[in-house]
Amino acid sequence: MPAPRKELPEDSENGYTILRKSIPVHMKLGGLHSRNYAQLEKVRVEEQVTKERADARYNQVNPATLASSGLPSIPTASSSTHALPESYSVDINGLFDSDFMFQTTSEPFLVSGGEARDRDILAARQQAELQSYGLRFCCPLPDDNGEANTDDDASLPQSGNQNDSNDLEEDIDLADLQNYLSFGRTCDWAPYMNKTICLLDVLDNLPRLRMSDAQLRILLWVMKEVGCQDVPSFYTLRKVQNNLRSKLAVPTMEFKSSLGNVFYTNDICESIAKDFSNPLVAEHMVFYPEEGDMPISEIWQCSRWKELPLHLHSPMYAKQNTHFYVNELAQLRNGTLVIPIMWFTNMGVVYAHALMVKKEQEELVVQDGAIDVAVDDFKYCYSDLQGAICTTFSSGSSEYAAKIPNPYREKAKGLPLYAVNVNMWADDVSGNVSKQYNKHINFYMANTNIPGQLLQQEYFVRFVSTSPFASSLEQFAAIKKQVDSSRKNPITAFNAYTQEPCKFMLNIPALPADNPQQSEECSHSGGNSNLLCRRCGAGGTNIEKETPEGYHRLHKCGTPRTVAATKEAIEAQLEAAMRGKTDSHISTLQTGTGIKDRMAQIWIDKLVARAKMIRSKSPLISEEELLVMQKKWLNEKTGSPYNPLLDLEGLDPHCDTPVEILHTVLLGIVKYVWHMLHTSWSDQQRTLFASRLQSTDTSGLNLTGNIRAHYMMQYRNGLIGKHFKILMQTMVFHLHGLTTPAQFQLAKATGELSAMLWYHEIKDMKQYLVDLEQLVDNILDSFDDCDPARIITKVKLHILPHIVEDIPRFGPAIHFSTEVFESYNAIFRMCSVLSNHQAPSHDIAIKFSHMDRIKHIMSGGYWKEAGEWVQAGPEVIKLLQDNNIFQRHIGWVPKPSFKRGTITLKSKEKPPPQALIGILAAKGFHIKDTGPIDKAWLNSDWELGQSVMSEQGEGCRLGAWVFYRSKTTFCIGRILEIASQTKGEKGVVLMNKFVLGDSLHEEFKLPIVTQQNDAEVFGIVDSLSIYCIANIQHDCRSGDCQLTTPRVEYQEHKATSRENMALTHSDSARFLLNLHALHNASLHRDILPRHLTAPVPLVQKEDCIARHTELSTQLQVTQGKKRAETAVKRKTANAAKKAQKTTEVSAGGLQMEYPGGLQAEGNQVETSSSSAGPLRSGGIASKKRKPGSLDSITQPERTEKQTGESS
């Protein structure tokens, strides 16, 4: 039923008429949509009260008031000299229908539009009339020309007393709104009018602290109730936010895929433009690849950037006002002519790979072989040389002449032009917090021109798009359009670092994601297919993989897949569908290549169905004629019926989907090991392991919280990444007596590999790759010893060797991990929960646009306004710079500043200063070596500290194990006490000294740490000598440590009567340096001698083939036996089901009709007088159907039930 309407009476008083249109009661009231009919009923009940209040306001503006105000009397028809239009529309911000107008009666009247108070009085009268019907007037009054007055200095009509409303919803104050939207840029809180609305906007758009509209309204109401100043209405706040979004936020664009799905994306080009104009980001952006002998930590130091086609690199270098472009003629200071072909950096200096050009017989000849030229040596660019020298090339160098001038010079329009490389992440994510799955396909991106350490912060993650309908490949098509557009027409941005405009274009060098998503991006059929690898052609049928050759190939990287071969396979499948081939034929093509494109499959299904329809109508049509018809139809429907990534220049999805360590290692390798271990334990063994794990020394592990070992064991089948991080670093120390030798070796191999993969910086790439390859071989060999069939069924084991190929191309594996994107899903989920779920793609994109806007404003980012590049006021920028609360909620982590050697003094129950000799005596030590401390200082007063800062910026607390410098060597020790005489600026550390053994432990293969002789058991070291923290674990395996110490269990921070047994170490002299720890893993290997860190091969390379042949022979026997047993079980089960169905049919007393007129019920058969004919629809006619039988359900249900039984 339509909403009731209320007719407004017509009023012609004072020479004007308000047209009383039929206005729905469910229209916007007070700037807010009425949520339900209960609220409408409330409006009707209170209408009389509202009318009385409005009358009181109306009566305040009477003719006497008008006369006393000094306004001229309202003219009559005969006296009017200044006419307004007969009708004019008033913009009231969407509160009313568009046809609701104010209209003059017979003749227009004169209004003194130049004086604010004239409008105020007239507005009060109009406002009162509107408010009498529960409406709000919130628009500028018309000027004499009939248009709304929106001047910044216009004094707009004020609403009535906003406290009169019984709701928490406020009246809309037009003057208030106009003041918020229009003010000078000299305000310290620009682009806001005041601090209040600035903080409200920030609070409403904090990514990790999302607020609903209801919460925000109640907050505004509370602020007004307690008397806060400058509190806007909810409507005004939303208008201000939308106004700011239109000015400076990333725009949201609508796309429609070739399959008809509609979704929205935030413009990725504008997102990168915001990075340029953000001073916190722009200063870190790098545009040229780096070459030279240096530690590798960033992607631009690796080969991936250099693999891009040369025209997709940053094409120019700006030297003051001169722009040098690649593929153009340039002249050096010494007069030499060169053609730069690529820019790069070395030790912070920009160089060009360039070709020398010589002049021969009035022609230019390009010489072979590139030289490196520093940019300081460049003098004149091609624009300067035109007309000054001969620029005619010889016939042998004509290919270079064809590229001059560089087409990007014209596209740049005199501005610097750069290339920006962005990684695109995609995955399916639930939009619900509850367990009910609400699938959305999400896209985020990261600007890889920024250092990888910064990219681990949420601040640098950009939302791109989401859709519950469009697949990832459909959304990739929209992204590809934006990338291609940026190359054709580079995007303009303001570079906050150089303080000048520039242009840029986009590339996509990598696609980080989990393995199923990466397979989809490669048009691969997935890890469960026969050819299971998206990167190479490894695999085959199970029988083929069990052969010696097939089994060995699974342990190595095979022949790489190529984009050309993939497109050829997809086109062959499409052509087969066009020719009307059967589904089984097309499935055979997909199985034989491992290529199954998700987008192409939809068109294949349509083409197959269409071919059947055409042939049913035209049985004599030839295959070639059918092919022509199908191609024409497909070309009309879509221009690209397959994966758009296969056509994106500069991207090869097969090799540019790097192996991701979160899903492949943590949620793959480590998870397999953990499952193999705990499923083989008894309950008593699980309790023993949990108690041991709880006793782990966590100093130096850099964990986010305490180890909850018993919780992890209780939910052992539901652990997440952080739990597997704990296990891979520590579990090897607690497995003695709980595993077989093969399982223990597998746990060791897992820890060794994991520590190497979590490097942030690689100092010697060549040696690193050799060690990494050996560690990967060790872990695969360890799995073979425990379960030879595991590598056949788990694609993550085969794909692990490909990470050795990825690291020299993309840098340390930690930089293309997806943990930061997975963490960002929590922000998306709250945006989804707080939306109305009617247009999720649009609404979520809009909200992320608002959140990016807040980050940009608070960071001091620039935007264009009135032709100028402006930024927020100083007070707004200080909110992020000086407030760590906002930094944490925005996801920004500023560069840490620390001073090595500084000491944090004890704060709780701070002891008084005491003599150093007394501190030592309290520890029971005799003075033997005072180190850097003068003996005269021993009797002076020292303050005790609780931590000391290492060279790496770590707070090393009491009891921590550290490496410290001693002259020219590194020593290892444990901090016993920290003291300072200078209020913490520096001091000394009392160290329990240990000795690092020269050999590895016979079982753990880790360095042994033992205590020094009694004469030198401790020493005093300078706090400036602390190098880094380390994780040391007690050798409980050799010491046979037992659970003998009872430990009180705490619940809700209260001690309970429950006790758990804790580990008691049998000695304090024998420990192990934990090289499985992720923190400082590379530093520890730099300190230690090579023979203590070099991987030990489990199987020599020359023995690998023989080993794999032996295992494959065993597999052929065991797996063949399993397949035979499975076939027998399946046959038996099918026979039992068939017999059960026969029994159900007989027991149900089914009546059958047969051709020839026979009817059967049970075993009784009668001859029917009907003539022979086909079976009736359904094949069986039953007099009495048994509930639950096949004939008691509908045809769709029957099909579903039969399918379920057969599976």
C-alpha cells in the first residue's frame, strides 16, 4: 500500500503562495529518512504539538515586526516594479520532491536581497509554515535574479530552537551548513571550519574504529547536551563530508563487465596521485631500478623492474628544467652524442644505459654496445639539439630515428613523467562477522615504488573494489582499462616532495595472493588438477606422478608456462565449443593442458548450448558454417572472452604470481607438520608437549603476545598464522620422546627454512639462493621420509621450489607476503556490516574513499582548489604528527627514533641509588673484571634500569640474551643487571658471559652455548656495546628436564586452585642458539662462522634421482593397492545402494505401467486393455508412495538426492 499523503492547505497571505503539493509522509523529515512506520506514527501523534510550536514562531513575524524592521512594505500588484519570475525552484538539498516550489500569486513582490536581515525575517515566516508540517527549510533564499544565494558571506536563515525536538535528531540549520561549507583558507583547521567538526569527521572515518549512524547521532546529541561548542547536526556533518569527498577524495567509478555484472571501483590512478601529493609518502617513492653490489631489500634492486619493456620504465629524467627522454638524442658535456635507453641508480646517483652516436659523412650512426653515463654529464636534450646540429640518421640506424621524438614527451606536456608499479591483491572475503559466509571478491593494491618495510603498514594499503557478484577476472578487466588509460594519457599529480606537478603511468609487476586465487589469475585449473602447477608443466595423472620420472619432476621446477601457450589453449577450447564439441571433449583439452579459464568457461558453456540449439533447428549445418555463426555471435557479445591479465603488457601471470609464504609456508608446510605430529599423539603426550611449549623462553622471539600453549592444543585443528609462527620457531626443542626420527628431522627442516624465508635484507644473494635451495630440498626429502605420497596430493610442496626463482626477481619473500592484506580484511568487514547491503560494491567503495580522504587530509596531502594546490591547516596536520592514538588507528607507524645504549630506569617501586659494588654483591658475584668501569666508580651511586637499547633499536630487558661487542669480536651473554649514572642516557650492563661452541649439536644441528669457567662467569660491559638480542633455549633433550614445578593457573587475572606442571631445567650451563627464530635471523648468520650456519644436505644431489626412484617404486605398490581397495569398496557400496533402492521400491507397493499394457503392483501383474505405448512421464506410476522414496520427491529433489548418494 502506498504511504499516506497529507494535503497542505493553500495560503495566499502577504502576496505569495506556497503550492501545497501532495507530499508523502514518508519523505525526509528533518533531514533524515524515516526508518519505519512506527516513526511515522510518532510524527503523526506529535504533529499537533509541532503545529502549535510553529504557530508561535509564525506569530513572532507579524506586520508590526516587519514595519519595525525597516523593511519596505510588501508591494501589491500595482506597485511592483522589480519582478521575480512567476515560479522558481528552490534547492532544499533533497528534502522535498523536485516539483515543490514557491510561486508568486498575481504579481511578484520586491525583496531587498542585499540585506541579510530582510531574508531572515522572510525566511522565519516561510520556515514556520514549513515546520508546522514537520518539514525543515534549509536552502538559501533567492536573490533578485531568482537564483539561490550561495555567497560565502551570505547570512542565511536560522532554524528555530533546535532543542524543541523530542528526538535525538536535530533541525537542519542552513546558515550552520553554509558556514561549514564556505570559509576562508586561512583557518588553522582548514578544510574544516573548526576543531569540533574536524574531530568528528576523523572519528567517523577511522579504519579500525568504525561507527554506525546511530552511534554518531547519539554522540552528537550527548555533545550538545553537555554544552560542547560548534556541534553540527548529523545532516550538516554528512554534507560537509560529501563536500570534501567531491573536492579531494578518490572518485568511485561504475563498471559493467562483459558478463553483465555491475560493480564499483575506486580510481586506482587517483589513488596513486594521492601518494604523490602526500608528503609522508612522496619522499619515499623511487622511480628507477637500482644496480650495483649492495644488500637486496627492495623490488627495484631486483630483476623484475628491469624485465619490464623499456617503454614502460620511467622514460625521462628531469635535470632542472631540462627533460632527457630515453630513445632520444642527447649531448654530453664533452660533446659526445648518446641515446639513453634506460635510467637506473647506483649508490644514490642516477645513470643511463646509453648508446654512443657518431657522425659519419653528415649522418649519425648508432654504435653497438651500451655505456653507463651519469646524469651530471648530460647537457642538451633532443629539443635543444633540433636545428643546432645534424639529426639525420644513416640507413643502418633508421630504427632509432623512427623512435625520435619519444611519444611520451608530447603526452607529458612539459611535466616530469614517471612509471609507478602497483601490486594487485585479490581474494574472496566474507562480508559478515558471523560464521555465515557472505562472499565478496575484494581487491587491494600497494604502491611498490615505496620501500617494502613501509608497505607492511596498513596506512599504505589501498582499497580498489569489491563485489558479491563480479568475479576477480571481471574486476581485473576494469583495472586493466585504468592501467591502459594511464599509459595512453598519463595522469597529472602534484609531487609533494619536489613541490611541482608531474605525470605518471601505471604498471602491475606482481599479483600476490593465495594459491587458488593465483591459479585463477593464471587461467590454471587449480592445485587439484593433474597438471597441478600454475608455474610449470609438472604433474600428470596419479599413475604418471608415481613413475620415477614424474615423481622426480615434482621436486623440481619444470618447464615454465607462457602467456602465449595459455592463450592458445584457451582459444582451442573456445573453438571446440564453437564447433559444437561435447563437454567431455573440452574437458579433455583442459585436463591435458591444465588450463581452465574461469571467464572463458562461461562463454564455452553458452557456446556449447547454443551449438546444440542451432543443430536441433538445422541438422544439416556444417561444422565450418557453425563456427562462423558462433564467432560472429561471440564477437558481438564480448571483445575479450578470456582472462584480461593475459593481454596486459608487461605482466606474465604465470611467473608474476610469486610464491606467498603466509599460505604456502605457514598455512601449508607448517600446518602439515603440525597435523602429522599431534594426530599421532595420545592425550597424555599432547599435555606434555603443551606444558613444555608453555615453558619456552620467549625473549628475542618478538611475539605479539604470550604463548597460550594449552589453548593451542585444545584448538589444535583450528590454529591461525600467529600460532604456526610460534610452532615453527620453538616446537623442535620440545619434541624429544614424542616423535619418530623422521618426524623430528621434518620439524628441524621446517624451522631452518622458515627463518631463511623471513629475511628482510639479503646481503649476499648468490650464497643465499644456494642455501635456500638446499633447505627446500631438505624439507621435501623430509616429507618423503615421513609420507612419500604427500607431494603428489599437496601442490604447496611442489610449488615451494619456485620461491627460489621468485626472490631474485621480487626481493625478500616477506615483501610479497599477503599478511597485511589479510589483516586489512577486518576493515572491509566492518564497512560491509555497517552498510545496508543493498548496494555493497558502491557503498563500501564510497566508505573507503572517505577513509582515504581522512588519511590524506591528516597527512598534509595536497589537493587542487580554485586552481591552486592546497593542504590542510596546521592544526589538522598536527593531529597525526603529534598524536600516537590517531597514528595507531590510521595505521601509520612513524620512523622509529632511538639512541643506542640508552637505559630505561625502573619506575615501579624505584629503589634508591646504590653503589655498584653493592649491586654486584647482591647478585653474589666477586669483582674480577670491571671492564670499562674505573674501580673508583665502584663505590659511587648508580640507578638500576629495566632495559637497554641495542644497536638495532631493541629494548633488551633483564634476563635477555644478547650479542655484544668485545673489541673486534662478538660475544654472547645474558643480562643480569643494568645501571646508569646519567639518568638513563648511558650506563653499564652486568653480563653473565657464555661461550659459543665451535660445533653443532648432534641432534638439533644448532650452535651450542655454554657457560664460561667460574673465574670469568660475569663481566661488566658498556651499554653502547649491545649489538642485538638473541633467542636461546635450554638443551632439555640432553639434560632430560622434567615437569616437576607446580604452577598456579590464573583465570580472569585471579589465582585459582588449579595447577599446571612447569618444566624444571636440570642445569643452567648448556643452551642452544635458536637459529629457527625469525627475529634477527640474518644478523645471527652474519655474526656466526659459516660452518655453524651452512645447511647440511639430507640427500646429496647426485643421489636424488636414485632416492626418488626408490620411493616411487614403493608408491606404485602402496598406491596401487589403495586404489584397488577403494575400487572394491566403491563397487560394494554401489551394489548395496542398488539393493536398498530395489527393496524400497518393492516395499512401497509401487504400481508400474509397461509398454504393451502391463501393470505391476508388487508381484501381481495384470494385462491392460490399452495398446502398447511409451512409458508415462517419470517411468513409474505409484498408487501409494512411501515418504522418503525417490517417487515421493519432486524431480529436482530427486536429481539432487541421487547425485548426493552417488558422490
